[in-house]
Amino acid sequence: MLIDFHTHIFPEKIAARSIEALVAGIKREQGEDYGGGQPLTFRPATLEGLLQSMPAAGVTRSICLPIATKPSQTESINRFAEGIRSEQALSFGTVHPADPNAEAVLEDLAARGFKGIKLHLQFQLYDIDSPEVIRILKCAEKLGLLVIFHAGADIGLPPPVYTSPEKISHVLSEVRGDHLIAAHLGGWAMWDDVERYLVGTPVSLDTAFIRQFISPEQCKRIIRTHGADKILFGSDSPWENPADTLDFLRSLDLTEDEMDLITHKNALRLLGESECTAN
């Protein structure tokens, strides 16, 4: 079983232009020649594109992670997220830190059966240790909602970094942290700080979009010292093919038990499911 805990889709009518805008941001930050003229995505950024790509990569289930970049988008995004639920795909909801009714949004999401929310504070322009975000993290903890968030720098956005490993560590004085998932192994392109501030904490980390940017040695060290029981397989599809992410993890020579935890057992535990109910 392979559960991809970090994927992205958009409604059909806006998918192409959404990816076009994100690619433009990457080119702006990394240079026009980034990617060597090759497409930066491997599949269409739609639900159909996701579902069609999963069998070839061996993915049995995908978790989709939407982002509200302003409060007015929240309800329409969450309606879309609710509408795509199936055995193959599950979407988290979203909320914006600037929404004065953020707690009510979270309560509604919990009542509608959502398992968690996604924050991307590089787009939402709030520090993770700001009062506005901490109130969301506290409310989610009370409601039993997971919170997955972009961590570290972003390949397509300029500084400052709103969710650095050090700032993530600050919120652990406010919440337990076992409902938090820091994407990109805790801090994209900031993995020395991940080892300094996050390794050994209750926060889970995912493996999305790290394969080409972290040394195998450091990746394996973080997994081992943090604990494979707090690592989730994630690809960041459509930006990376899950098959490539899986090949990278296999190259680390992790044990079979560690790989089972990373590829599906940790995900099932956090989602409150068992292997029997998931099959």
C-alpha cells in the first residue's frame, strides 16, 4: 500500500492557468532556464489527472491539499474538496489566518468529516508562530483535525520564510504538536535547521519535493533520528512523480519496517484508519 500524503489538484476550469502562474513564480525566483526547458509538472493538475497517474506510480490513495490565499476563497475551495472524496482521493480543507471566523470554519470542517487542513503561509503571509495561526493550531488540536503546512523556503516565492523550523518549534509551547505535519521534511532547503529545531519533536514530516535538493545521507539521518514513525510519504504531485519519490526513499536502504511506516502505516494511524478498512 502506498498513500501519497501530499498532492495538489485544481478545479478543471482553473487548473491550467493556476499551474501557469505557479511556474511563472518558479522561473522568476530560480531563473528562466530552470528545468532546462522541460515541463515542471508531470501530469495535469486536475482530479482526473491525479487519478490516472496513480496506478503507474503504485499509489493506492492520494491526499489533496488545497490552499486559500484569501478568506473569501475558503468556502468554495472547501466545497470542491468535499466533493471529490472517494476511495482513491481525499482532500483536506483549508482556512486563512486572516479570517476572523477561522474557528467556526474549522468547526464546520470537522462536522463535515474533514480529516485536516492545509496551510501555506508563504502564500498566506503569516508567521506560523503568529497569534492568528496559533489560534488555528489550537482549535484544530481541540477538534482532532490534522494540520499540514508548507515548511521552509518555497521554490517559487521570495523571502521571508514564514514557516522556518525555528518558528515551527515555537508553537510547541502552545500545542502538543502531534497533529502537525511539516511538509518538505520539516523545512525545504533548511534541513540543517530541521535537525537543530524539529528532530525529536512530536511533529510529523513528509517527503514531498525533497529528492533533488537534499543529500541522501542527510535525509536518512533525519528519518532515523526523528523516527520513521513520524515520517509520511508525500510527492508534491504534480510537481514530482510519486514513483521517483519512492525510488529515492528505497535508495536510502531503510528497513522494511521503516518503509512500511513511511509509505502507509503512519498515514493510516493519523487518519484514524486501519489497513483492513483502507483496503
